[in-house]
Amino acid sequence: MSFRISDSLIAENNAELAAALDDDYASLARRLARRGLDIDAIAAKVAAFHVATPTWGVGTGGTRFARFPGPGEPRGIFDKLEDCATIQQLTRATPTCSPHFPWDKVSDYGELAERAAALGLRFDAVNSNTFQDQAGQPLSYKFGSLTHTDKAVREQAIAHNVECVEIGRALGSKALTVWIGDGSNFAGQSSLARAFDRYLDSTAAIYRALPDDWRMLLEHKLFEPAFYSTVISDWGSSYLAAQHLGPKAQCLVDLGHHAPTVNIEQIVARLARFGKLGGFHFNDSKYGDDDLDAASVSPFRLYLVFRELAEARRARGPSFSPSYMIDQSHNVTDPIESLMQSAIEIARARAQAQLVDAEALAAAQEANDALTAHRLLKAGFLTDVSPLIAEARLRAGGALDPIAAYRASGYRAAAARERPAVAAGSAGIV
Ligand code: LRH
Ligand code: MN
């Protein structure tokens, strides 16, 4: 697309908001100082915190019933990169994106890497896909992929993952995310034990193809597309597999992949404790894998996850560096706006998690002073850090109000002019 949002538009937009921000920032600075906290130090930490956008998330998403594309839908990875670059330009929180293959397949990955670099983007983990059959694919994944009973199907799926590693190397990525939908819809349909053993064998073959400095991120999910059993259904199965495979294998926590009542922040604490927390797919959900915007349903839960991340970083130091990525489906909003809002809310949780007096909290916990401990922990969540995260964006060259700047820019209308309209109707998340 020839249209790019101009820095002058962002500067004009920021100028209108600057005086109010300065006032709010100074007031928050005083309040945090009373709590012994240095607002500039926290703003610097927030500015250094980044989350990757999902290339599959910049197009309008759908459900199994339907997808209702909006104007200016990205036609392919080059359009998707432009939209990811626009999110980064305005939020300064998303300098990386996570691609998905074969959805983002091109003939020249060198050209793709150059285009991304020209747009100021880098690639985080690459995602394989053995949950759909591609046109011309010799063997079907209807009854599974890496755990299929037919060795030839497993080998086809392994080969695809190894190809994704090769693509990732050309793009400068350092990790492969493996999510498979393998499972069953009837009790007795598959051997729960043998299916897991086949998973271990197949992922071991992929593991052997990993470069030394790469990670393999195993993504668990409770159900869907399988509705009786899922081979990697929970963090326990994922952890066992990662332990079995070796140090380069870690677990990826997609917030939407758990039963509604599961204590996800405790899973984060457990996996971090054993050095197996490899990454996140941030989103939110009320019922199932709803892939809603991060913090749009349970902002307190996201905050609690970042509290455990802050504790893990205190315990494990700078070597603790999970991949932070978003994985959402935007069915009724402009995907760029939703991804910007999500990046802002994730930065908010990151900032709030820094505001807890960890020593006082530990003392209250040791003293079994439940209410004081809860109040000390909640103090971060109850602090409106909007001025702090806005200032962090401003100092990084971003927009104080990314959505207002985006709407004022006319980017979506320009995309609609330059990208042919897409017919409505086809079902599916992308
Ligand atoms: C599975 C999942 C996985 C992706 C897909 C798009 O539900 O979370 O991470 O491959 O969504
Ligand atoms: Mn996911």
C-alpha cells in the first residue's frame, strides 16, 4: 500500500493531548513516589516491553458459522506486514510479528524478510499448521497429524514443521510454535496413551531439526476441534512432553485454552519455576477459546498473570524471557484497532505489576495476613497507569491515543481504496 500514516499527523494528535498528559503524569508520579516508586524507571521498563502481533489477526476473523470481512482486508502477508507496521508505528509496543504457515507462504522469504525490515518489523515464533488440509496435500489430517495412526501422515506433518523451521531461519525467527488439534470425539475412538507416545515420537523428530539457538513452543488446548479428548489438552501434558524432549522445548500458554475456572496464573508460576514457560498467546475469553481482545473480559486475570511474571523475573533474572505474543480473532472490530487496544492493555498489566511492594507482600504472606496480602497485591491493579503507559509510548515515538490517531489518519479508507473488497460468507477463523 502506498499510504503510510505521517509522523506529522501523530505529532499533531499528540500535541492536542500533551498538556493533559503532563498534568496526569506529574500527579501519578507524586502518588507513586509516596509509595517509593520511580515512575520514570517503570515507564522505561514498559517502553522496553514488547508483544508480537499475529499475522493472522490483522484480517477480520470469523467463527465456524461465518466471517464478515471488513473494508481493506489484507490480501496476503505483504499487506499483513503493512498493517502490523501501522500497529507498531502508533503503539511502539509491537516491533515483532508471528507468522503462520502456509497462510503466509511466499516464494521468496529473503524478500519477505527485507520487506519486514524496511517496515521496522522482526519475526517472533513461526507457527506450523497441521490442523487443516491444504489443496493438493497427499494425506489428510482429518484423524490427526503428528499423532495420526498412519506413520505416513505423521511424517507429512513432521516434514511441514521442519519446513517451517527452515522458513523461520530465513526470516530470522528463533522459535517454532506447535499447536495441533489432534484428539477424538468419542470415548474409545483413539488410544489416549498411544496417541501421546506418537506425539512424543513426532515432536522428537522436529526437535532434532531445531538449530541450537532455537526453541520449540508446545501449545496446549482443552478442546476444539476435538470434543472428547485432545492429545495436548493441558499444561501437564505439555510439560511432560517438553521435559521429555529436552531443554529447547518449552510450553506456550494461550490464555483461551483452559476451562473458564482454571487458575492460569498458577500454571504460569509452575511452568516458570521449572524453566518451561516458553511463551504466551494473549487474548481473553468468557466461555471457550473465544479469542477476544486481551483484558476485554478479565483484566484482573491478565494482571495476575503479569504478577507471576514479575515474581518469576525476580527469582530467575534476565534469562527468564518468554515470547509474548497476541493470538486473537477480530470478528466485529477493525483488527488494527483491536490489536492496538490489546497491546495497550498488555502494557498496562505489565506496568501495574511493577507497582506492588513485593517485600511487604511476602511478609504478609509469611504472616498469613490474608487481607493485607490481597490488598498489597491488588494495589497495582487499582492504580490507573494510563498516563505512564501513554508517556512510554510518547517517549518511544508513538501516539498518545493510537486509536484516535489511526481513525484521524484515514488508513482504513486508504486500504479499502487500494485493496479489492473481499466477499462475505466463508466460515473459519481467518
Ligand atoms: C489454536 C490457536 C493456535 C493457532 C491458531 C490460529 O486455537 O490458538 O495458536 O495456530 O489458534
Ligand atoms: Mn494460540
